Amino acid sequence: MYLHSYRLKNYRRLRDVRVELAPDISIFVGANNSGKTSATQAIIMFLSGAKDRFSLFDFSSNTWRELNVLEEGNPAEDTNAVIPAISLDLWFEVTESDLYLAIPILPSTAWAGNMVGVRVELAAKNGGELLQRYRQQKQTALAHAAALPESSGNYVPWPKSLTDYLEKELHSEFELRYSVLDRAQFNDELVANEGYEPALIAGELSGAAVLKSLVRVDCLNAQRHLADPSSRTEGSAGRSEDLSRRLSRFYQRNLEQREEDHSALAALFASEVGLNQHLMDVFAPTLERIATLGYPGLNNPRLEIKSALNPASVMSQDARIHYILGDGDDATRLPDTYNGLGFKNLIYMVVEILDLQAKWVAEEEKRPPLHLIFIEEPEAHLHAQLQQVFVRNVLSLLSLPGEIEGAFASQVVVTTHSPHVLYERGFAPIRYFRRHVVDQEQTTQVLNLSAFQPGDAPKDRDFLQRYLKLTHCDLFFADAAILVEGNVERLLMPLMIEKEATGLRSAALSILEVGGAFGHRFKELIEFLGITTLIVTDIDSVTAAADPTVTEEDDSEDEEEIEFEVPADQAADPAVKRYGKACLPSTAGAETSNQTLIQWLPKRRTIAELLAATADEKTADLIGSEPSKVMVTYQTATDVTWGGQTTSFCGRTLEEAFGLENAAWCQAAEQKPVGLKLRKAAVDPMALALGLHKRVGGKGFDKTKFALQVLAANKDAWVSPGYIRAGLLWLAEQVDLEVEQEADAIVEAAEAVDGAPHE
């Protein structure tokens, strides 16, 4: 039995999200403030069975607006009013072997299938009566306020509004309700059929007790506050402790399970006898001197010093963790404070997880079949390798001998900001939380990466997974992405951002080097994730032919194979391949070999079509992820002045475009290390363009050296190519737009809270 998925409604920014979980481990990722923590806290709060843990601020902003509408409504219609509620639908996957455990939540004796569900709601006890009590309370308060002298000014008594009333009276007006869900009444996305009302859980056990009998939830919080030896300053000890004290808690919690461990008790007994004799020898002179004072007298008790070796206090008082360096008698032992926070954090997490599991196992006949453990940010203080070691082995820590494939199971959910954790586990367990704004409201969409290109023959999934593992997985934590052509663009992009779009430096950007030949393979992933993306690529002009024209004497490095989509009327024919050599974009009849431009945006093949493409044709909406967009930018024609002449030219690559737009700087003698200075001075713009094309395409040109030399130069001495500048300005505008929409949503929510306009 395991938790298959859950749906949250009206909880904080999670207006309506469905989160699917893997049977073993799931990993929650996403940008900051995307709802990952809320998705874990909601389950913990609902399964606690305590409505007092909720406040009105746990309701999503749209519910505040709904409450405002109810307040302004006709009091005569209060009886039929529907008060917004927070709800959690839990769906469990069960098998025949553990079906007996789910009997309390079966919808009927005729139930068939493998999924059972429970709904928990924080809902109003009676909506009509709630509104009547609020209106009566407000009317009474206003009457009292009106009776005050005029000196009371603009005093407005409580309750100022319905939300103000519920902020104080939520726990008296709302209750937790538990219902059984019938899978037959839900569609494939587990959305209930219209008009369906689930049946409340009835029986001897309350709904909270039934739910607790099915699943135990524990959380290992991100704030672990382990002490750092360098932080032992005044005022710092209140929030931290050393590892030994943490381990002592584990010992105390598990001591009762070892009451029959007579070997441990015998060791303590022997130690106690020896310590008692030692204490008597030490304190004998003191006791004799006390006796000279007339104490103890005839009827007074005598004094005796004895040890009190309590097993429960041994770890906390008399035992310390040490780190051992070396072997044998010559080994050096250091206190636990002398090791780094990373190693201590790893030990602590392991001990805490085992402790949580031990408490679950110790429940015996009342033990729930499912143990759900949330682990927040395990990467805290851990370097990359330790992060991977932990997430790689956490499931083996929870494996109990004799219970494999049994009715009892552990399920882990990890929330993280670490690409190294994703590196270790791949796409399947990732649940991507994406910030979303709908109707000026902050919301979240949760995407299941295991659903990306499913099946045994995915088109690009395996390639993308391997690629991201070899580079970095920070795409899943980014506000926006930039896909670049190659290493040169990747090296220069941060500096160009600093020059052209400073505002982007405050955004979380993921810069991925994908190449024009493979960039289009990211299309479905970008559309799936809905991340605003700028594609910076090359126009890659070639002279195309139906057959290769290379001879043995030709420079094979200049030959490029290009493949075009087969027209619909030739779909039955084998794939048509075309071949060509790199050429200047101004060459008549030139085509592009860049598959990103052919298959993604702007879906043009000839250079003439690409140069004529409008900004709208280079941009596309990410459907379902509005306002997110994707835009491609590549070399365009620009005026080049050289030798007293001005002509419009387009570079084929970034290096050529850079050389054309910084002609004077690149051709200066002192800039020879950059690699773009021609041996023979060009007489006009055409000669310059042709010379740069040959120079960049030659075997001796070092692209990485070019990028590093530009980085080392004075950044004010050169300008970014126009197509990159235009792309970065577009991206900055999109990021600003999303930030503004988030800000507007916050203002809307604030106005819904107090009803007053906010600037």
C-alpha cells in the first residue's frame, strides 16, 4: 500500500493542484516560493487531526475574495451560501494482499479496483448560521461604536469584515470532515464528476482515527540547527546543539525497546558497584567530619553517597561522540564539535530517519501500514558527493528485513534546491512546482516528470536526462532559461547580460549549452515545464545540394549534412537528406542547417525567410503556461562600416557577428590575441565579412580562446551583437512581466484580506 497521489484545494498558493507520488521516492523541485513546502505542510496538518493548527491565512487568496462577495451578498440568501473550504483528497494504491487494511475507507462492498480515497476538509459547520452570527456581531459592534462620543474618530470595531471575523473565530466556526471517495465517480485526472458528494466516514472510529490507522506522517525539517564549533558565541546556543545530544535523544526513545538487553544492564551494574566503592572512599573523610558535628543523631538517617547510573541519562551525561583518526592505540580521538557541519548533518539525518522508523515499528498492533517521510533540503551543509550518497541510499536505510514486499511500506518525499540530488535520481521521481498566475492570483502547477514522453521508446527523454546529468539540472529551479549555441555563448552570456540587461542578474537563470543541431530536442521539455526561454543560436548558412559534393581534397570540416522534414505528400518515401558547405548568409539560395530554426522557431529553411521573419514569428506562447513564452534569436543583417563604406551584412556565427559589429576593435593590432584580426587588411565591408568567415571557419581558429580574450578585455570597448542584445532585452521584459504579475497578485490578495486599496 502506498500513497498514489493527493489533490489540494484552496491551500495557500495551491488553489487546485494534484501531486502524484512514486511508490518509493519522490523529489519536489521548483523555484523559490513555488509551493513545495506548502504541499508537504498541508498533509502534516490535515493528518494531525487538529484544526487548531490552521489559520485563515492558510486559505488561498481566491477564497478571501469569495468571502468578500458573500459578505456583500443579500442576507436573505445566507441559508444557501457556500463557504469556501480547504480540502485534501488522498488516494491510496492497494493490492489484494493489503486490501484488508483499507476496509474502513472502501466506498461499498461492491468496490472493485486498486485505488481507495479519503477526503479531509476544513469546512464551515453551517454556512448560513456562520453568516448570521457574523452579521449580528457586526451590527451589535457598530451600534456600540455609534454610541461613543465624537472623540472616537474613525474607530471601526471588530469585526470589520467577514475575513476579520473568521480570523478570530475560525476554530469555532469550522471543523475537519472526513469522507470516503468512490474512484468510479472520478475521471482519469481524479477530478470528481459534477454533482458528486462523498459519504462521510461513519462508525466507531472517527475519521481522524481511521486516517491515522492508515498512514503515519513524519517530517525531517530543513532547520536542523546543529552546532558549529566556531559559532559558540553569546546568544548562539539557543538554536543549536551538538551531535552527541541529538544522539542521546535517539537512545532515550529506544531504551524501552531494550529492557531485556541483560548484557547492557550487566555492564551498567558492574560499573555502578565500582563507582559506589570509589565514591565511598572519596567522601569518607567528609562524612566523618560531618559526624563530629552531631549529625546524624540517634533518630536521624545516615548519609551515604551512591551513584545513580540511569541508562536513560548515560548518553546525555556520560557519553560523548568522538571522531577517530588512525588505528590502534595511536589513534587520535576528537570531540564531535571538531568535525564539519556537513558530516554531522549527514549523521544526524540518518539517526533521525531511523528513529522515526523505530517509533513507527514500535506501534505494533496499531501500526499504520504506510509510513510517509518528508525530508526537507537534505543538501544543507553537504557537498555534492555526500548529497548524492544520501539520496542514493536513503531507501536502503528504510528497508526492514522480513518486511520487503509486505503490507507495511515506507514512502519518501524529498524537497530540494540541489541539482546534485536530481542528478542521482533522474527524471522519474521529479515533481516540478511551477509558479503560475491566473486571474491575477498566485497559484502553482505541479508537473510529473515521469509523464514526460512516457513509454518504452521516448523520442528525447533519455537524451535530455543524460545531457542534464552531464551538465547541470538547475533548469528545474530557474525563473527563466537561456539555451545557447555553444561554449563561446555560454562563457560570454553572463558578461553580455551585465552589459545589456542588468535586471536579469537578479533573476534565477539557467544557461544551457545545447547547440543548434540539438536545441530542438529541448522543445518538448521546455513546453512541458512552461519555463520562459530565450534560444540564442546561429543562422548556420550553407549552400545545399541533394548529394554530397565533397572530394578527398576538400576540407571535410566545412561540409555539413543537413536534414529537412519530409513534405506531407512524400511521407511514404524514405527521409530526404541534403548536404552542403558553410557559406556567407548573403550567398544566393543559401539555406540553414540549424534544426532548431527549421523544426522549432521560426520554422523557416532558407536564409532569406529567416532574415525576413518578424519578432512575432520568432516567438511562441507556452500553451497552458501563460504568460510564459519562448523566443529564438539569431544573427540578423546589420550595417557594417569599413574602408569608408557602409554595407548591410549578416554574420553566420556569433564570432562573425561580433567581428562585423566590432570591426575597428577586432582589427586593431593590440587585439590580435582575440583571433579575428585578418592577415591582409580588408578594403571594404564585403572583404571584411568574407575574411572573417574564412578566419572563423578555419582549422586554426580557437573559439574558447576568443571567448576568454573578450572576457579579459575592457567590457566597455566592445558591443554585444545586436541579435543577442535584442534577445536579452526581450527576456528581461518577460521576467519583469512575471514579477509584476506576482506582485499584482500579492496586492490583490492583500486587498482581499483587509478590503483597502494597496499601492
